[in-house]
Amino acid sequence: MGMDRGCVVGIALLLAISINAYGEEPPSRQPLGKIVYVESQDEFAEINTQATKGMLQLLRSSDEGVRDKALQQAIARPNHYAPPVLFEISKALYADDQPEEATYWYVLARVRAVNDSSILLDETAKTGLLELVQAFNKGFSDYAPQHMDVVWTQMNRAVNWDRANPPAYDRRWMALHGMQAIRSGLAAKEGRSRERGDITIPQQQWAVSDEENRVDMLQKMKAHMPR
């Protein structure tokens, strides 16, 4: 599968298509805010988001049959898609009056998004997590306060699944949200040279970071459980 040279404009393309439907522009040229097109360059152009972008398109299709088929495909292979797809699954299940399953997918999406943001070196990219939560929080926030026992059960289920299933997607996806990605694209557009840099902490540290996040999220959730 080829790498994806996405459009980087303030908020990464991946976040844009997880929140908004495609406009008239093709996926690689989707404008956000001011219309300033910057192609991902150097190490950022190597971030592969194709599978996630393709699934998001299907999940947001105007054709109900296409959406339903995509939903089943995404649920069957969740490890192959970045968290925006998991958030989209959750949204669809809340709308379909399946709140317990929807809560599982929402919590799993948050666990994975937190883990993925934590390995990034560019702190500005981590605001992508807030963008996703704000976009997809409504179903969970409406349901959770009166069903904390369900939330606790689904949180444990999500953490256990995440622990047992290392991601099969490119975990650097959220880096496209950050200023380093934008500066890289602007430098190339303006003909300026720049040194390639690391996007994440060393990969051998990812597992430790992930487990610290899981433990921290469980502890914080437990603290909010009714006594």
C-alpha cells in the first residue's frame, strides 16, 4: 500500500474527515479554515492513513447500505484503523440505540487516542485528541452519568482488548495535526531545506507508555465510581 501525501492545514486531514464530510475538493486537497494547501513532506509524508481515511469515507456515506456494511467491516477489524474510525463506530451505535456497545467503542477509541498522542514528540499535535473528543463526546456524555457501572465494565473490557492487540495501523497519524508537520510542508513549498526529525519517542518505549496510560485511565475512572 502506498504512502499518503495528505493535506496539512492547521488541523490534519485525518481529523477533518473524521469530523466533517468531504466537500467538493478531493480528499488530498480538502481545505480547512483558510484555504492554504500544504502537502505533507519528508517524514510526515510517510505516515500512512489510507485505510483509516477510506473507512471513514464509507462510514459517512449518504447510502445507508454502504454505511451499514462499512460498520460491520470496521467492527470486524478494529485493529487496522486509527481511533477516528472507532469513534465513528461509537457514534453509529449510540444512534442505533446500542448504548452499552457504543460506550465500549467510545472508551476504546479514547484509550487508543491517548496512547497514540502520548508517543508524539510534537506537543502541538496532541490537541488532536481534544478535537476528537469534542466531536464525538455527545452520546457518551448523555449516557455515562447514569450508567457508571456500564462505563466501568466497558473501560476494563477496552483496556484488556487494547493490551492484547497491538495496533496494526500507523500510530503516528495524529502528528499530522501538529505545527511540525505544517512547518515541514511550508518549508518544502517555499523551497527551504530542513532536517528530518523524529516524530515519536523511540518505538521500544511505546509499550511502557501505553501501559502507564491504561493504568492511569483505570485509576481515574475508578475514582469517579459511586462509593
